[in-house]
Amino acid sequence: MKITRRSFLKISGATAAGTVMGGLGFDFSPVESYAQELRIKGAKETTTVCCYCSVGCGIIVHTDAKGKVINTEGDPDHPTSEGALCAKGMSLYQLINNKDRLTKVLYRAPNSTKWEEKSWDWALTEMAKRIKKSRDASFTEKNDKGQVVNRTNGIAGIGSCHVNNEEGWLYQKFLRALGLVYIEMEARL
Amino acid sequence: MTNSWTDIGVSDCILIMGSNAAENHPVAMKWVLRAQEKGGKIISVDPRFTRTSAKADIYAPMRSGGDIAFLGGMIKYILDKDIFFKDYVIHYTNAPFIVSDKFDFKDGLFTGYNPEKRAYDKATWVFDRDDKGIPVKDMTLQHPRCVFQLMKKFYARYDLDTVSSLTGTSKADLIKVYETFAATGKPDKVGTMLYAMGWTQHTTGTQIVRVASMIQMLLGNVGMAGGGVNALRGESNVQGITDQALLFHILPGYMPAVNAAFDNLEKYNATTPKAVDPMSVNWWANRPKYIASLLKSFYGENGTKENDFGYSWLPKIDVGQNASWLFMFDKMFNGDFSGFVCMGMNPACSGPNSEKTRKAMAKLDWLVDIDLFENETSSFWKGPGMDPKKIKTEVFLLPAAMSIEKEGSITDSGRVGQWRNKAGEPLGDSKADGQIVHELYTKVKELYAKEGGAFPDPILKLKWDYAKDGKVDFHAVAKEINGYFTEDIAEHPIDKKAYKKGTQVPNFVFLLADGRTSCGNWLYSGSYPEAGNMMARRNRTPVASCNIFPQWGWAWPLNRRIIYNRASVDLNGNPWDPKRAVIKWDGTRWVGDVPDNAVPPMGLPNGRYPFIMRPDGVGSFFGVGMADGPFPEHYEPLECPIEKNPLSSQRINPAIPLFKGELDKYTTCDPKFPFVATTYRLTEHWQTGLMTRYQPWLVEAEPQMYVELSLELAKLRGIKNGERITIASPRGKMWAKAMVTNRIKPFNIAGQTVHLVGLSWHYGWLVPKDGGDSANILTPSIGDANTMIPEYKVFLVNILKEERPKVEKKPEPKPAPKAEAKPAPKPEAKPEPKPAPKAETKK
């Protein structure tokens, strides 16, 4: 059977919707299929890789003229996933356009019972002060044996395997420049 | 993974053990099923009958924690039947090596054990060597002290009766699994092993992976298409971030962390692995090039030959210091940290012994949390049992951009780096994690430049030129990781060609130890050469014989898709299995996948051994580098249902460190906690659930915490399917919906009935409403002897009819805080179950 890319997407779209809706069934009528095509017609396609497990499935993200994500679906050209996605990957759209996502810097003062919204500039300035204070107070040039260690004992840093390689590389460089040795992430768990 | 996802599709036999691939890596499961369609056999070994088991040709139930016994029994089976792959074992492994006569193993202990330190002196775990230092070998494998004979003697104890009694797997099932998998020991048959946290999250986790690797070497399955030992990693970029070394014990590219004994670069380089056998490639001999290039990527022009390229600016751990997760949170609980930076993680739910983790954070002065959503870590101060007014910790919760709102590479489980493109702008004020790091570093640097402070050099002299107009250019970082020449080179020692300063190095072969190259991670060198971004490639032309896609993305090292592939050919370079050829020596060069080094196969002039990362050039049955013994031995989990280890008088792994703080409560063989619990993941949720618990579709599919238990246990405790019950361990209590199922059966272990309950662990008190809390409220702070990965897969619990808050209101005399704070007198003493945490009173 010859499957074109577009017909493949229709099939995989129907299957996936069935999965996400908990197997309630899906009336895959031509009308709905036509509607689905219209929604992404003219949209910009960007390829990405799923953000959940390590299979590395390909995903196509559709954005409208204003740059808003209007659809996500499996990338049929991807050699590992061949267009398929699991329930999580299928729900990527709901992760991107999620009303509960953080959109502001939040701050909780000592002994406070609530969050306060803050600007990036305020937060960066205050965090830098905290980092410097903790680092200066706990920096150790030599250990008990008199060996040079040049490390910051009072700060720990963790994370993250959700971020890109380039971001992770920058993060470890930053933490090591600060002198941290307590550096860990999910691979240890 | 040694191999790739797609090449699983050419395998003859797939042992899935310590993994529930169908549930947790569902899309990759298609390659397992493709192999099955072609006649391949799927074997599922799991304490529960899982979605993977449902697709398997053979399902064998096994008690959680019985893995080494189960697999050790397979080694005995293979050796007894004499069906191992002889040419492979003799030439490609250390089976013929003669071990020192001072080495011994008695009653669960190897020579050199120090009970006070709970550690081994490994001085006797060595090979006899000739006057040149080359290991003495007996290629007939007959010498009584050769590795092969020692291994045979060691696993002779793992007979079918013992293994069956210990694991609860029937002898018939054991034989079926052993027979089916061992059939791949023929040159033209190949089997693969897929594992995940079901192997690693044990106090013997590393040794479980080792015993599996030993089987794969006995059967000649390492390096083969459709073979290998494959860790199905859990997170989209956990492979990549491990490679980038966001871990205390390594630097990028698996170079060891710098410690206090190595106070200059020369001393660090003196620990470079050395090979005495001229037939060993010993690739790690190149390490001085990689550390010098890494330092250049850290400090740029500020790192010079005179100052060891800035080596002294790197922070150093003490010799023997363990700064891994469990120690980190133990120190935090003891108030040793004032600050904590947490990027994209949720330790309040993901670390073991949640009460300890959550209380530890209350000892901090400040916490920086970077995430997509509010989470149980950022908000620990308002969580169950917490009084915000008494918690001093300041929290900065920074909004992170989604993966599709930025660009960069991630590395899948098969080591394939793929580039993610930017599809939209970050939502609201959110920013890419890397952008946040850049802005924070810039602020800290400004502060040190202005005010000075403790040892400012590593901050002020850091090379950090990745931003244009304040925005990080992630291509610039990717190029930094690949590496470039820092000076014009008239004639490069490798290819005699000229290279211009500032041009990208072609790959790590071109790196130099003298500061003329910079490289952020040697393993990724080749990912972004002058030709461009290899990780962004989308050409799906396959190598059909092994079903790999070498022009899709880019795999480390050097785009090699199947590592150790020089073991897939005979001594003359001809594939053991021509129809599944990975590489082949055509008389002058290798053809096929990128070979594991270009040197000829070991049987030809100038040939070299196949395992190039090992100093001896061969695979190790006898593993001298392990913390807990050169051969994997079964020990019981920290918390186990039987009084005695059937194999020795060492009940638990003798080399695991024990924590003795007030919240480190352990028990064993305890009538108060009579059932074994294990934890696992579901398709519809992910890790602590932060990226799935906010999505209505997924919450509708899996709305709350549940516990699976057998029909027999439900009957025993009068529990009905669907009712809320309480699960208690020595660390805490929580509720879950009971799922009474025949997917779990009671085990018969050493003559007694042992019940297992299974818990998903994706939930947290914050969201969804009434979804339950993390199963890690129950798990102990204990880790594997080599990696310190926590033992999430086995611990003891009780299950009870739900204790509603009103029941808990019954006045109980509170134990004096002093008494509770007293450390347990003995590590394995049975502490009283602690009073119900206030967490249970939540509405």
C-alpha cells in the first residue's frame, strides 16, 4: 500500500487522537479531516524533537502568521519514530499553550506565605548578590590537609536534562566558575 | 546505548529486563516488534506483568532485586552447556588473563574488605603480568586462576534451585529464558538487552548491568548490529547532559573530576590510562589533549601554558569525597549549604525520602528554581506539613522557555545528537535556560569586577563570548563544544595540512595538548566542523544491513552508530554475521559504520585489539574498577523480606555507604512492613509529572496515584479494587487508589510467600487537585555502591485501609523530639515507624 505523507498524517492523527482520548473511539469522517487540513494551511512548519523520553521522536510544529503555535504532530520523515508519538508527545501542544505556565518571575520572601511578581532585572541583581554572599562566605582555598581546592562549599547546583546540550554546557561552566563541586542532575536518580 | 533505536529491529532475541519499554519508550517499541515480526523473540522479565510482557514471547516473573541471581544463573547455564562464543571470548575479552593468587572470594566477600570503611582495598584484584607488564594469559582457558575458570567457579553457586528459590521465578521459566537467549551465542545469531531504571535503581545496580554485559560478551553480542547492552534512558537529553558532565565526578567527555591530590595539570595527566601491550589502542592515552582543550574552552586566552591553561581555577573535590545526590541532600539537611540552584528538576518529588529532601530545603537561605511551572520544589514552603512563617528560605522562581521556543541540540539514548529549531518566541517573560545562565553569570561577574571578593579569577577570567546584543547564540556555543584552532597551524601532526586560527577542528583526532586547540567536549568534536552543523542533518539514507541512519543527526563519537563495532568482525576483519555486517575490513580500510578506530583488525599486521577504551584492549569479565567486587554477586536489597541472603552471610551489599541521620530510617524483614514495594512510570506521565500533570488530556487519562496489588493480597487485607488505601514505610505514609490486578502474583521466596505492590511515582501535592503525592515519600536514602543511584525499586511497606484525617486526630503522646533525633544505634536496627506525617491531613 502506498501511503503519501499527507494520508499518513491523517491516519496517524486519527490513531493518536484515539490514544489521547483514552480509546473512546474517533469518528474519522472526511469532514473533520478537511477541517484539520484547513487549520494548518499556510502555517509555518518547524521541526523539533520531543521533550519527554530519550527515543528522540521527530515532531512538526505549526505556527500561524503571528508566530502562535497552532498544531503539533509526529514527523513522518523521522527514521526512528516514523510519524508516531505516544500520549505525551501527542500532548506537546497542550504543554506549549498551557494556561498554567510561568510567565513572570516570582519571588517568595523569607517567612512569607505568598509569591510576589518581580522584574527580571530586580531578580538577577538580587540573585547575584545572594550568590556572591554565599560564595564569599564559604569559599575554601585549602582543605584540612592544606591542599589547594579553590571551591565554594556553601552552594549546590542541580539540573537539568531537559535543556539542550549547549545550555547544559554553559550551566556546568557557570557552576564550575563559581567553584561548586556539589553538581548533580537526573542521571543520578 | 551501545547501539541505536532502529537497529533493534534486526535482532534475533530481545531481552527486556529492568525496563518496561512498551510503557516508557512506546514509540521505540515498534523496533522491538519489527524484530518480532521477522521471527525474533521477545523476553520480558519483570516483577509485574507489564505492557511489555503482554507483547513478549516469554514472560518470566521475578522478585524485584533478584536480577544478579537471575542473570548469574544464565552465566552458569551458558558455561555448563559450553555454548559460549569461543573465538570472541578468547580473543576479545580478559577471560584468558591470570588473576593474582592473592585474590579470593569467600562467603560474599572479596579479598581486601574493610568493614569499618564499608569499602575494599583492591590491591589483590589484579592480573599476573610479565616483565613488560603485559597480563599473563592462558588462551586455552584451562588455568585454574584464569578469569574464565574463576568466573565458572564463582557462578557454580548460582544453580537452578538456588536461583529459583531466591528470585521466585520457576525453574521451567528460568530454563526457557536461558535457552532462548543463549541461542544467540552463535556467530550468525544476535541478541540484545534493553534495560532502564529497573536495573540501575538498586544497591547493586551497576553490577546488574555488568553481569548483563558479561552475558553479552560470552555470547559475542557486543559490537553487533541487533546486539549490545542498551540503557533506555529516561529523559530527552539525559544522555547529552551526562556527556556535558553536570555531575560531580566527571568533567565534559567523561574525564575524571579534578581532586585535591592533583594540584597541577602534570599530576592530573599522570593519571592518564596507560597501555603496556603494543596491541592495545588505549584511546584514553589522548586525555591530555582533551583536558588542555577543555581548559582553553573555559578560560580562552587567559589560559596559557605558563598557568596550566587555568587549571588551578577549576574547583577540586577532596580525595575520596562523594558529592553525589544523596550526600548533597544529607549535607543540605544538616544546614551546610546556604544557597541552591535548581534548573528544571523537582527534587521535592524526585529524590528519595521526600520528607528529608523537603525539610532540607527549609535549611537554605535561598533557592533559585528555573522551571516551566510552579512545582513542589519551588513551593516546598507551603507544602504539606510546612509552616511558611517558620521557613526562612527565599525563593526565586524563574520562568523557563519551552523546548520549541529556543534552538539547540539534544542527544537521544542512541547517542544521536539532533538539532531542535525554534518555532516560536518564549511565552510571557520566560527565557531559555541558557539565556538565564548567561544573564546570571553576567550579573555575578559585574559584581565581582566592581567589588572584588573571594578568589575572583575563575569568574573574571572565564571565556564567555556567546551573546550578541545580550542574546545567547547557541550556534556559537555548539561551535565551542566542537572546538577550534586557537592559532594558525602550518602543518598539523595528524594530516600535515595547514589550519587557520579560529577555524573549527574537523574532530577530536585533531586536538592538541599544547593549547593550540580549544574544545568544550572532545566527545562532541566533529558535531559542528567547518562543514556545518552535523546534528541538523535530515538525510534518511540507511545502512540496510544494520538498519542505522548515519546521515540523520550526528552520533558521538565520530558519528559511530554502533560502538565496539570492531568486535563484530573476526580476527581478519570479516563480519561474524555477514548478513548483518556493521563494518568489514576490505584489505586496506574499513567499510560500513564508522569503525571503532581505523587501525586494522587484530589478526592482521599492525592490527589492534577491539575494545579501544580499555587499557588492555579487551572486554572485562573481571572488573577491577568496581567498588563492590570484580564479579557481580547477589546481595539482598537494603530492605528485604527475607532474613538471610541465600548465597552468603552478607545480607546487603557490603560496599554501600549508610546514612544515619534522624530521618534515615531503614528496616528489614519486618512484620510491621511485610510487603515489598517497587516504583515505576506510566506512558501518560513523565518523571515527577511536572510536564504532564498540568495537561488536561494526560490528567484525564491518569488522574491520580494508584497502587497495584495482587488478588491474593487484596483478599488478605480486605481491600477492594478502586478504594483509597494507606501505604506506609518507615519513612512516611501516603494514600493511593488500590488497583487489584492479576498482573501481580505473590512470589515464593526461600519457602515463604512474598507479596509485591507497585506504585507509580509521578504525582505531587500541588497539582492535580487530589492527585496524591510522590511515591518517594516512602523510599529510603540509600544508593548503589558505584553510582549512588537510589534504590527506588525495592523497599518495604505496609498497606492499610485508608487512615482518614479524623482517625489521625486521635490524641497520641508525641515522642520527645530528642528521642526521635537520636541516630539509629546500628545501621540495620529496626526503628519505630515514625508518627504519621502531617502531610496526611491535607484536604
